[in-house]
Amino acid sequence: MKPISNKGNRLIIYLDQFSTSGIFESEVKEWKLIRELIIEGVKRGVYLCPMSSEHFIESSQKENKKAIYIDNEFYKISNGYSFKSELLITSQLISSLIRGNNITLKTFLHENIIKDILANNENFRAFDEIKKKLNVKIEEGTIVSNKLREYARHISIDKTTKNSLIDTHKSISVSRFINRLKDLINDEPTTMRGVKFPSGEIPHWIDLIIFQLLNKHKINRKEIEQLIVHLQKYGFRNIPTLDIRTSISAIISVDNKKENVNDQIDIMRASTGLPISDLFLTDKQRKSEIIELELDRKYNTKVFSGTKKDLEELIVELNRIKTAYKKNK
């Protein structure tokens, strides 16, 4: 499956948490100019800036009035669009892959979402609770690996070895997925497995995807067999969300970087946002990883961080698009 790119309509800009704070709160001249250019472009029908569930989760950690303000301003430039969850997108991508269906913006985006979501106190508390639970689970789930990474951090490896380790890391995830699909073929129980943490169990990520495929997309035995064959040949190469998730997870692991809840949120953002975004704003570390993995090239996405140099380059790019739009009118 060819990765989707934006096809002739509005250019998609993905804004993560730091960029929404910069655009809507910062007095730095670069951010103020970026805000003006984006708002103008949205009004002219040039840009679309979909919201995301991660935005609601992270904004719920801000002071209530600030969170509501940013949420309201973000909604204005979203035109009522929001990214679907990673689970929904992934299951749809897999279903479309094996059935030969087109991948469209509707695969990735909800339309006509309600506004002022964080102005509702119940919603605000619910997203705050989700963030707290994520903090606990990620801390529990990474405690051993983070300790091992501390000991291995001083070890340097060459580029070839690093790429080989990244590929191995990704192939392990593919193999686990294939083995679980084979369980279905062999009529093994399809009950949801739990991953145990001191604070309780959570469903295994593979089983969540399979549950969605079985119950929403009604995937059948023949299609499961087709999916196994495809994964054996191509891995996650043609399933953008899983391709991006396993790639970034792999490079974090191989670089022996300590992993926290913000890393997981960044991975969710990249997995859902990179495949269809024309401009993607993320932090400096994530940008470096995306460039090194060449995911920006694969998904034809220009990636920017919050450094002064990147903000200046983003302004140049937004002005270039503005000029090109005027010439085409």
C-alpha cells in the first residue's frame, strides 16, 4: 500500500503540544508570525490543522483556563476535524490493506467534532485521569528497560550495527503479531490477554488490534491468512501506524534513551499524524529520530521542531505556500 499523501485539497499541518502552546500563548515573534500565517491559511482554505486525543490528554495538565483557551483556539483552525485513535486507524489500515480499499482522509480523521470539549468539567477530569493512569503504567512498564539502558548508555555502536539492531527490534514486533494471528488460524482462544502491572492489567496491544479487526471489520479466516502472508513478506512496511510506532520505539531502545510517558504520547502522535501530514511539528528529539529513520521521506512530510532555526524555516515554508496559493488563484 502506497502511503497516503495529501491529495490536492487542504495541506495538513500537525500541531503537537509544544507547538499549540507556542502558537496560542507565546510572545516570541516567530511563533506570533506562524500563528498569523496559519490562521490566514485556514481562512483561505489552504490548511487543515486537525486536533488529536493527545491534545486533550496533555492540555488537561494545564491550568483550567489556559487549557480551555488553547482548546478553543485550536478548534477554530481544525475546522471540526480530529485524528482518530491509533487503534481505530491501525485496524482500518489493516482491513483496507487486505481488502484493497482506498486509504482516504476519513481513514485517519473524525469530522464535525464538538467544540469546547475541555470546557466541560467532566471531560477535563476524565482526560486528566487518563494522563495519570498513563504515567503510572508507563513508569511501571519501563522500569526494568530504563535501568538496563542506564548501564548500556556509554556503549557506542557504528551506523551499520545500529540499523541492524533497529531492524531486529522491529522484526520481533512483527513476529509476535504473526504468531498471535496463527493462534487464530489454529483455533486458539481469542480472549483478550492482559499485560500485568503492579497497579493492574491492561489489554495487550496486539489483542486490541485483533479484537477490532474481528468485531468491527469482521475479518475472516481467509483474510487472516492473507494478512499473515503479507506480514511475513513485508513486515509493517505497508501499515503506516505500526511502521512508525515500531521504528521510533526501536531507535529509542537502540539509543539506550530513558523512556517515559511523554515518549509514548509522542509515538502515538507520530504514528497517526506523519502519514497524512504535509507539515509536522514535534520536539527536537523526535524530529532527529524521524529524520534518522527517514520517515519524513517515506511519508513525504516536512518535519519541524521548536528551535529558532526550525521556526524560521517553517515561516519560510508557510510564506512559500502562501505565495504559491495566490499564484494559482
